Amino acid sequence: MRFRFRRSAAAAAMALSLATPLLQGCATDAAADPRVVAAEMDQPFMDWSQGLVTQIRSDPSYSRIPLDTAAQRDEFLVWMHDAYRQRVTRQEFAAWINSRYPHHQHEAAFIVSRLP
């Protein structure tokens, strides 16, 4: 009986310790940019972007755009989603990439040419 109680108490303590970071993560996610959330929830867009990643990996002349921070990745995702959904033109998206990431004209053209 005591062994079962100790085992249950240990399991409860473990579950609580694992759940705390998850709950903190949920609290952080709740403050996420709604445009990022919308892009991530747009399944056709996400499917297209996964296909784009596959094409990028098979192109030896494609150089990685330096999206090194979460803010940079989120901003790029929002812009790409807007271009995908035609809320900005291909030219506006390419100009934005070229202004934010100089020397990546090939990559901008590569992505823009694959927009639906």
C-alpha cells in the first residue's frame, strides 16, 4: 500500500514538473502575433511552404537567408503568407526581401517564382 502511494506521488510530481514548462509555453504562445498564428494555421500555405523547402534543398545555388531570430522568422513568415494570399504583390515581397536581406536576390526570385 505504501509503495503504491509513493509510486503515485512520484508520478504526480513528475507530471507536475513536466506540465509547468508546457503551461508556461502556452502562456507565451497566447501573446503570439495573430498574423503568425494565422499563417501557421493555414494548411494549404503550410503545405506549399513545405514543398518550397524541399525545392530549396535541391537547389545547390540557393544560399540560406539569415533568419536567425524568432522575430526574423516570424516577420518572414508573415510576409510570405501575405504574398501567398496575394495581400502583397510578388514585386513588393521581393523588394522587401532584397531590402532586409541584401545579396539574396537569387533567393528572393526563387521564392517569388514559386508563389501560386
